[in-house]
Amino acid sequence: MEYDFHALTQVAHTMADAARTAILPHFRADDLSADNKLANGYDPVTIADRAAEKAMRGVLADLRPNDAIMGEEFGAHPGTSDLTWVLDPIDGTRGFVAGTPTWGVLIAVGPDTGPILGLIDQPYIGERFFGGAGEATLTGPHGTHAISTRAPRPLDKAILFSTFPEVGSAADRAGFEAVAQQVQLVRYG
């Protein structure tokens, strides 16, 4: 099926702008509180998470009412088109709650076969990553430019960057540690 990538891209950017507006008043606010979504462990959700997802859903209701939605905070909403928008209003809510700038808004859209475009917006630092239709860009304080992966290098010259090593199973952790011992630098955030 053919998709209007320009129109989908515009909708994704409009949603990211709406989420940014909904989130930033809550970041580092003195009265920010978080509810825990887990009985065992800690998976926080804040008023900013909920406000951002509502804002993005509002954009979709206006601009793409026939598309389905899968959102982290408010679940699934069926659609009649073959496209589903996947929304994570604040990926990194733990960082958000802690006041670090290591969080972002995640948006993707595609048919059942997988995403055809995606966007990561980092409202506080003003960077937005976009990929789709053969394009990958970063827009931020220094303008917009194409992005790509770094050239191949030996593992001992590589940087391993991860959210935090506690994610996953014991086997995942062992694999992470095996790689971490071989790289030049390990960073978290």
C-alpha cells in the first residue's frame, strides 16, 4: 500500500509539539508526584505522561481519526485504516521524575507489518530525531542534519550506551557485562 509520508510526518511532528507543550510545565516542578504502576518494583507514571498522551490522541482525533492507537498510558483504540500509531508519552519517566534530561517522547506509525516512520522528541534539550521514507534527521539547537550510524570499529574502540544495566533477565545482564568488559567506554542515561 502507498502512504502519504509527508502527511504522516506532519502529523507526527504536530503530536510531538503537542506532547512537548503538555510535558514541559511539569518537568522539575516542585509538586510533581508519580504513581507506581507495579505492585513489585517501580514503574512511575506522572500527570505529564497522561497529559502528553491525551494531547497526542487529540491531534490524532482531529487529523487521523481512522487510525488505530496503542498508547502506554491509555491502551488501545481501534481504527478503520490499516495504520496504528504507537505512543510512549515519556520514555524514561524515572529520569523525568529524578529531574534528569534523559527522557523523550516516542511516536511511531505503521501497518501490522511494522513501523514505517518514527520520531523521538527530547523536549527539554530541544532535539528531535526522525526516521522514515529513507530519511533520518536530527533537528536541534544546531539546525537540522542527516544522521547515520558510526563507521565500523573494533569492539575495544566502541562506546556502549544503555539506559541502565538492570533491564532484562539474568542472562541479558550477563551478556551486557560480557560486552561491557570489552568496550572502550560504558555510559548510562
